[in-house]
Amino acid sequence: MINSVIKEVIEKLSASGLKDVYSAYDAVPVERKSRSFYTIIGADSFESQQPIYSPVTVFMPYKAEIYINITAPENYSMQNLYEYFSANIKPVIMENSGLDFYIKKVSMKHDTQICRLVLTAKISVTGIEKYERNKT
């Protein structure tokens, strides 16, 4: 289920025109990622809740906390990185879809290993997966 949440976020961001959006689990080395902006989507936690059964369908509610790391080009300012996030990422994430998104925290730090500024947004996600029941 968590992979489908991450995949949906990547698809939403890519469909909005954002380039270089990756899953945290894709194993693409940093040196092969863009020298401009690149965005990584991953998960910090996932919790499935009690399933709800109907005669033909099982509904599985869940909660997850995902993170979005936006890595800026070299020598980019904090203000410009936050403006990039506010203009390009936040509106797409907050768009109404099958999932409920809530931004919990936004922070920035300088990644000394790659000498670039990284903005991290922690996002709470709730949703329901739907599965057809086996007919036996």
C-alpha cells in the first residue's frame, strides 16, 4: 500500500510538469540525479487499520507519513527554495484526490555531502485501499 501512495505522489508531481521526481527506494545514485532540482518521495511510517468488509469488497483504511525532499541547485538560497516549494510542489500535493494530505512540517538544511540545500516536507496521508473479495 505504501508503494502505491508514493507512486501516486510521484505521478501527481510528474503530471504537473515537475521533472526529476524519484522514489526513495529506486536505488538511483545521487551523482546520476539532476544538477538542477530533484525531488525524492519516501515514507517515514505506515499504519493500516481495521478492514471493513462488504459482500464483494474489502476496504482497508490507512494512515501514512511521507516525506518530500527537494534538493536545490548549488548556491541556491533558502528563500528561493521555499518559493519553489510553494509554487511547484505544495499546490499539487494539496489538490483534492482520493487521498487526504496534510502538511505537518517543512524544514531546510544544507546537505554537506552533496553541498546543496534540501527542503523536507513531512506530510500526513490518509486513505482507503479497495480490494475485491475472492468469489469461492
